[in-house]
Amino acid sequence: MALVGYARISTAEGGQVMDRQLDALRAAGCKRVFEDRISGARQADERPGLKDCLDWLREGDVLVVLDLDRLGRLAGELVQLIDDLAARAISFRALNSPMDTTTPQGRAFLQIQAAFAEMERNVIRQRVREGLAAARARGRKGGRPRVMTLDKLRYAMHLMADAKRSIPSICEELGGVSPSTLYHYLHADGGLKKPGRDLLDGADMKTASGSAGGKRAESARSPTRD
């Protein structure tokens, strides 16, 4: 049995992210590690490193990644890829999760993980559609709305990572966002540019600030103990 590693970063991620993966895979015992610098939503045959890795693997080997999303971000394709490995008697292991298809528990975890990932994308898609419907119902009153919202950005990342989708169809599904606006926030493969990262970071900061404010208010209401 050979442990074969696969490491991937998107075009927007830095070399330190790749180094962290390589170090972890080698520490886990992987003598051979394949690399890609491309979106994880691309199909396997569109990722040269993964394609070479799959060709290299033999019966009884174990494909190892650091995180599950390094192998892929689209739930259906991820499950299909691991099923194809299983048909070749090749196992899969993700170091940072209970994912190890050599065990029944690991296989069950894969199905649950994939289902939640698919559900999250569907929730984002529904939010975008509801937001567009609400804007049309209001007749866009009350000032010009922000063209790119957090939900739209996350949904656009998913759509642009699918090489089969055209930019015009993506813009239409996002409610008329222009290609120039799309490319202002995202790379062609769905990776984040600085404005996109700033939008996501700003949302995270608001969430953290709101949580901290709630805790302070609760503390102020709570009586002190003598």
C-alpha cells in the first residue's frame, strides 16, 4: 500500500497555503505528492496534477489530501470521484477530517459532508433569487442597491468555478450583474480578487463584532456576584 498525496491551491491563494499542505502530506508518509494551482471546482480532467495523480494510483493505494475541499468543491463530483477510486480498490483519506474510506465511519462521513455542502450551495442560490425577487417587488425604491452582495459573491464563486458556465449566463442568473463587475471581484476560475476578499472579510468582521456586542450586553445585564 502506498500513500499518494494531492495538494491544491486556487489562483488567489499564496504559496504558504501550498507549503502547509505539502509539509502535512509528507509528514503523513506520502512519498509522492502531486500539485495543482487551479480551482477545486474544475473537473478532474481539467486539473493536470490531479489527472496525473489518478493515473499514478494503483490498486491498494491511498489518496491523501490535507482538507476535503482540496480534492474538490462540488459535492456531486467529489462523491463520484471517490466512488471511482473505490471501484479501483483505491482508498481516500483527508487528514483534517474523519474522512478515511478504508473505514465504514469514514464512508458515512463522506456522504454527510457532501450532502451538507450541496445544501449550503442551494441555500445561497435561494437567497440570491429571493433577494432579486424582493428588489423587483420594491421597484428598487430607497436608493440604488449594492450591485454585488455577499450572497451573490459566494454564488458567483460557485458558478464561475464551473468551466461549462458562460459569463453572460452567470451575470443573468445573478440578476444582471455586469461582466466587468464580476471580474472586479473574482478571477475567471472563481478565485477571489482583493475586492472580493475585502467583501468577505468585512462580513466576517461584522459577524464577530455582533457576537462580541451581544456578549457585552449580556454581561451588562447579568448581576455581579459578591
